[in-house]
Amino acid sequence: MVKDNQSSGVAERYARLKQLFFGAVELDGADRRRFVEEACGEDAELRAELESLLDCHRQSDMPEDFWSRRQPN
């Protein structure tokens, strides 16, 4: 049972991170920073994960509107 609870927690964390990424990727500059700060609050680990994903996206060759043309699952 412990393993199921851990898996559930990981799945919930991933779903939250995915939701935040899709919210943040549509924003620029100060709006993005404010969104990340408010959404992550005191959760430094979540913030670091989200900022890492956003940095990877920013450094990629994907068009700026790549994610806005996709619907998250």
C-alpha cells in the first residue's frame, strides 16, 4: 500500500507541474515570474522543477507558440 500512496503522490505532483508549466509558458517576463512565484509559494523544489522546464523550453528550437497550439491531457 505504501508504494501506491507514493505513486499517487508522484502522479499528483507531475499533474500539478504540468498544469503550472502550461500556465507559465504562455506568459513573458514579469508576468511569468509573478505567476511562478504565486503558484509555487514556499515550495522551492516545485519552483526549481518548473523553472528548469521553462528554461529548457526557452532554449529549445520550438516555435514560441508551440504549446499554445496543444491541449494538455
